[in-house]
Amino acid sequence: MLIDFVPDKSLYPFESRWFDSSAGRVHYIDEGAGPPLLFCHGAPAWSFLYRHIVKDLRDRYRCIAVDYPGFGLSERPEGFGYTIAEHTAVLGELIDHLRLDGFVLMGQDWGGPIGLGASAARADRVRGIVLGNTSFWPTEALANRAFSVIMGSRPMQRRILEQNFLVERVLLAELGRKLSAAEADHYRAVQPTAEARRGLAATPKEIRAARPLLDRLARDVPVLLGDKPALLVWGMRDMVFRPNACIPRMRAAFTDLDVVELPHARHFIQEHAPEAIAAAIAKRFP
């Protein structure tokens, strides 16, 4: 199924582009010219999450932001499992289709392992790495594993599918007054029905199910990407990817790493501190 929603140009002033991946039709934006930046969102967001950063940087960079299958304006393909491994493969196809070379990856939440997985397989074409509030190793935190179990249970899966729980009670509950009513509706409108939300429902279960992929990334990222110039932009009030647990491990993985702390930002850093993130990227990758 395709999503019948047209974003408001005053909020999302970008041209929609489409790529026919092996899984289905993928939506992305490709704005500006210059060194390429590839933006990868997490759940339950879509490329709309990066709108302020893209607007700030497209006069100096080529800014590409993708919607994975099951997210944003991309297709909900029949037979697609919405696993992190499948999303990684689709992103790799888009990178190859666009012939990206010398690109900087930015990944947040699930966009970290999805983006790093696709980039590690193309390490010779990667210029640098930007990560924010993410991880690329299996979680050992009891709270995160409990979240996966609870959200994967039958009652919570129904709430995700039927009540859009992850958008309403996770994303919008955090962002609250940060968003206008119209902006909040842009997160809701791309997940309009239970059928459309199957990709959302899969993501909490992947916290545990994606362990083989995360085990591999924990080994591969330091070896294949660890010497790339890297930047952390970290929401210091995130209760999921806690700074004290995550930042030291990031420092151990990357030999050339700058860290920018976002003291008041929670998990969805692109909404809390877009100007600071854009400025940090421009400074790190001039």
C-alpha cells in the first residue's frame, strides 16, 4: 500500500523523490548541492524529522533524507518483514542507486544501526559519521529489553496498530509543545491505519530480534568505520540512550571523534536542537 498524504510545503518544502527498491517504492528527498549528507531516521519518525536541519544545510550540502519501507511516504510492501536487516539492505540499494561517494552519514535511534550497516559495507565511500542518541551494539539495559518485551506483547501490538501508540504516546508525548498542531499531524498522517503501521509494530521487537546484526555491527563499525571523522550530537536528557552508558562506548569505537552535548534535548534531538546539530555538522565537515 502507498500513503495518500501530501505534506504541507510550508512545513516540508522539499521535492518528493522515489526509488523502486527490491522491496518496494521508497520515498526520499534530495536537496541542495555540495558534499552529500545522508540522514537516517528512527522509529516512529520519518524524513520530516530532519526538515529543519535540511533547510539549514542545503545551501552548502547535498542533503538526502530517506523514509524506510513502512515509514513516512514509502510503500508498505507485501511480504516485507520490517526487520532492521531488511531496512539496512534497502538503504544500501538507495546509496548505490544515487551513486553516493564521499558522503557523511547521520543516524539517530534505529537510523544509527541501519545507516552504519549500509555504510560499513561501503566504507571506502564514507567521508564521515554523525550519530545522535543511538547505539550499534546489543542492549544489555534491562529497561530497554523490558520495553521490547512489553511492546511486543499482543495487547501492546494492538495498541500500536489500532491506536498509533508509538506516535501518540512516545513521539508526541515527548515533544509536546515543541510542535505545532500541524507538525504533529504530519507525524500522524503518514501512519493513518492499522495496516499502514505494521512497520512501526515491528521495531520494538527488533531490540531483541536484531541481536545478530547488532553483534556484527559492534565488531565491524570500529574496524571498518572507526578511523572516519566522527561527530556525536547527544541529547543529554534521553532516558533510552543514556549518555553515561553510550558516549564512552562511542569514544572507544571512533579514533577521531568530536562530542557535542545538547543539554536540554531528550530523545528526538532533531526537534529539540536542530540549529545546534546543523552548526555542529557544518563545523565538523566544512
